Amino acid sequence: MPDQNLPPDNGAKNEAPHLDPKNLPYGVNFDADESDHFQDQMIQAGRTASYGRRPILARVPPPDVTLLYPFLFAAFPKWTYGVQGIGDCLAWSQAHCMDLESAVNVHLRGRKEEIRAQIATETTYGFMRVQAPARIHNNTPDGATPPAAAQAALSFGCCHRLEYKMGPTSIDLSYYQSKRAKEFGRRGTPRWLHNSAAQHLCEDAILVTSFDEAVSLLSAGYSISNAAPNNPIYTQRDRAGFGTQQIQRPHAMNYIGYRHGRRPGLFKSNTGHGRHVTGPRVPTDMPDVLAACSSWEDAETSETILRQGWSYAYTGFKGFPLTTLTPGHHLYRLVHSLDR
């Protein structure tokens, strides 16, 4: 059943609810002591995870415009934004990266994987708050550190919005529940789910610190989990589709496209907290559910945000291997068209 904490969707295209900047469920934990504690534990554990590696800039000039969201809707035709009920924005942002990579892997790279469901943010949130920092529990305020989120993606993986069973134990992750996210963020993702999550790891988490690095990764089909302690959250778009009115808060969102030309910028989506952006959309045929949570951001602003060093791109995500397909299977036609 749907989360009772979520507000009703009135179906309006261009109406945004009033945003009180002092009372929003956004939250990335940027406490320096927390981050230092995490780094110390990783060193003591002798782990050699590659999170934080810098990207290799493309030698071939990228196209003038790249947008990844068409692949998202090809993979998830009924995709819509979420409405986070607690400060688990980093989990929403990371999950969106995985969903996009699954979509790009199948619909652009031709990888023979089966897309079954989107990523469950609650389990991702538990991993990044408790298991990745090697804690038993976490009673701190909502939020997580981006380095811990990167380590979680590399070492623990993620579950999908499916129902999971092990013996008499079961859990239905097919819908978002903020109370469950809160519980997992406090006690960690249940251990009996770890084997399932470990089947869906990332090979690398790449630190993105400039507009050019972002363009290089986006042109290769990799979206970016964009986090910052003063991340602009736009509520209006100008005639060119760029964000104007904004709230600045610790928050995590996504960069899922870029544009060059007279006014370069990155396409920014706030998929964990939709229905708040109004104004002209560019491209004009952008789906309503994406327009409600997205806008372009000027390259200069993106550069300032990325230089703070909290944004990551995830590569090598492992999806579901294809099952034996019959002509009636929903992926049969797609896979056989890729074989030709």
C-alpha cells in the first residue's frame, strides 16, 4: 500500500505546492567528524575500494546536447518522481543513477539484462548509514555522507522494488515507505537481504568535480549523483528552461544531461521530491512527471557545486541476467532486435 506520509497528487501539470525552506525533508549529512570517522574506518579495515577515482576526460568532443531520460522512460514507461518522507535524498539520488544505468545498459549499450523494477531506496539508505560506515546502529539525524553512499554501492549493492522472501520471512519493497527507510537508516538493512543486494553491485564510484568531467561522463551514458551542502533546489524555470527561483539546502539530486552552445549547462532532476518546478520546459516534449522535478542549471553554477567534491558517478552496475526467453516474453523482441 502507498506510504501514508505522502501528499495526494492532484494531477496538476504546472502547479507547485508552497515550499517552506525551514521544513523540508531534504538532508545530506555533511558533518566533518562523521566523514572523517568513515575514512578512518575504511583505512583500518584495509579496504581498497576505488571510490573517489577521477574520471578520464573523453578525447573525442562530445555532442552538443545529451539527455539520458529517454532511456529511463524506455525502461520504465510508468516512471514517476518520489516524495521522500525523511532526509533520505542521497538514497533517492543514488538509486536514480542505478535505474538510469540499467536503462542505458539495455537500450543503448545492448547488454542482455532484464529490467524488472526500480531500485528500492530504503535498503540503499540502510547500507549507506549503517553497514558501509561499519556501525551497529545509527541514531544520528537523517542523512548520509556521499563517501559512505559510494562505499555502499561498491560493497553492499542494492535491492529492487520487488517482494523478497526467505523462508517464513518476507518484505514487500515494491512501494516506498518512509517509516521503513527510517528504521533501516537506524538499524541497517536486514542481514537476510544482503545476499540479494550483493548481486547488484557497482564496479566503480567516480568523484566528479567539474563541468567538463560531468559532460565526459554524461556523454558516455553515466548520470551523476549531485550532492552539496548548499545545493540549489529550483522552483521556477525561465524561457530557456533554466532554474531561476531557488532554495539552497544540503541536498542530493542528479545530473542527467548537458548542453553546450551559447548557454551551457547541466540538466538537473530532483527525483526524490517532485511536483515543485514550474515554467517553460526544454525540450518541450519532456514528460510531465520529469518536468515537475527538473530544470537546466547554468554551467558556472554546476561547476561551483561540483568543485565541493561531494558528487559521484557510478559505473559497472550489475542488473538482472536475462532469463530464458520465449516469444511471449516482454523482452523477447528487444533482445532479438539487438542480435541482428
